[in-house]
Amino acid sequence: MSRKPRKWISILLCFSLFVSAFNLSGPAYAAQAGDGGNLVKNSDFSQGEANGSPLHWTMSGSPSYVLDQPGITVEGNSGEGFSQEWISITPGHKYKLFAQIQVLQGAMNFSAYMVNDQWQFSDDQFFDQKRPADGLVTIEKEFIAKSDSTRISVRLLAGENDTEYRIVDTGMYDLGPAANMGANLLQNGFFDQLDNEE
């Protein structure tokens, strides 16, 4: 075998290892180790419809929509859109919530509300509003579920009348217990203990 084909084979092999190592061909938010995967079902709206709305999503109001595969384009008035209701969460765990959206007209609200076991709203909530000038954006929020938060509702709704927006992807990942995150794993890593040897 001449050197030229070997060189190209080596280059292609290195490139394929690079692509697989950084998951460049996969979704923007691949599941992280130990998080159990995306907690939002049918996060990119690719699983079609059931009972007149996308599978696993609840429709608020009467918006019109087109499944884009992946994603969905929604037209509606204030408060209309889609939500995924009451995903179970674990108090004390850290979560990453995101939505990749584009507002074409009007305003879109991306929000999340948490409740306790008695279905009372806890004081955990998240809200962000986007407009056409923002372009295609990814909204991210990391939060720690408080002791009284056991379920979350993720909502993507029109923020005003005559709104059109596109949801490309959504997700929420459990990053694990928050208690030890950021802790220094080195013994005496802050050099606050002195060596008492003589």
C-alpha cells in the first residue's frame, strides 16, 4: 500500500474519532452521565400527534401549529401554546432546563413552575420572554429543586396576541444531588490546615 492512501485513511480515522468524541453529529444536548436522559418527553416534537396535539404535550387554548420535523411552528394569542405538565423532580437535585426557539412575530414566554406533593405552587419558578429581534436562541436555566418542589410544568406560550414562534428543541436534565457540587475533592485543597510535624 502506498503512503498516500494510508495518510488519507489515517486522516479519516482521526476525523471520525473526533466527531464521535465530541458528538458533533448528535443532538445539541446529549444526555450527561448519570442524569438518566432528557426528562422532557418528545422534546423536539418529532413523535407526531395524539388527540389533536403533539404526543406528550398539552395544548393551552386553541393555537394553530405545524409539526416541522424536528420542531413545531405555533401561531396563537396570549397564553396559547404547549406545555408538558408535572414532570417528577427530586428535591435537592440540580437540573438544567433549556429551549431552543425562534419568535417570528409577537412574543413568546418560556416558563417553568414547580409544585409540592399537595399540588401547591412552591416558590420555584422561571420565566423568560423572547421577541423576533432575538433570532434563533437557546434559553438555559440551571436550578436546584427546593425541598418543597416535587413536580415541574414546562410551558412555551404566546406572550401576546398574534404571536408566531418556532420551538426547535426542549429539554431538562437531572445533574444529580447539588450538595456536593463544587466541593473541593482534594484533601486540604484550600490549604487551611497546617502541617503540625516537628
